[in-house]
Amino acid sequence: MDLFFFVLFATVAVLSAISVVVQRHPIASALSLVGVMASLAVLYLALGAEFVAMVQIIVYAGAVMVLFVFVIMLLNAGAEERRGRSLTAHLLGVPVLIAFLGLICYFVQREFANAGFMKFGNFTGGSAQSIGLALFTDYLLPFEITSVLILIAILGAIVLARKEMD
């Protein structure tokens, strides 16, 4: 049953990701990205990482996607217009894609041949306690650098907004 749910939601994630790239309208592309985020949250939940799954839904599918849609509407981005496609892309696109996927499968199989199978629900690193402990011990410096970069981005956005108002 675990394999069935994994295959189902992994397929939904991959198809939604393809839809993000293929869609011509940016709002439809953003909604497809919500499908990717939701299916990844279900996969995290199946692994036993409940906290990570909820953060995925609340932060990414919620707040970040609202920001994406807001920016798309603010920019008044319409549907992408079709242009002539390259003959080289038509002829080489599918064979290069198949070769690339084959190489990825080969290297993954070679590197993880003896890795064994993941038993769903056995992962214990997704609780709030373990993430908080890792974040504030092992990854404290990258966490603080990220917070400073976000603060600089906020200050830059304020400066740019003030220049437009003057």
C-alpha cells in the first residue's frame, strides 16, 4: 500500500512539475506549482516527517505561492505568445531527453545499488524537536546568514519602493 501511494503522489508531483513548465499562462503555472508542493507534502507525511509536511503546506503552498500570484498579478503578466520553434530542437529534443534520463538512471543505480529500501514511517528526523536542534546547533551559521540576507532584501525593497514614490 505504501508503494501505491508513493507512486501515485510521485506521479502527481512529476506531472504537475511538467505542467509548470508547459503552461502558457503564469497563473496556471503557479497553480501547478501548488500541486507539486501538495504532493511533496503528502510524500513527507508518508515518510513520517509530519512537521516538514506541515511546513511545506503552510510556508510554500500557502505563503510563497500567494506571493508568486501577487507578483504575477502586479506585473499584469498575460499568456505567453507562441513563437516559431527551432528545427534542431524538434529533431534532437526527445533523443537527448531520453539519453539524459538514461544517464541519470545509470548513475543513480550505480551509486545506490546497495542502499536497500526505505520503510515508510521509520524516518525520525522530521519532528519539530529534531529540526530545531539541528537548525540551532549544526546549522546555526547558515541560518543566521540567511536571516541577514533576508533582512538586506527587505531593506532593499523598502529603498526601491521609496524611490518610486518620490
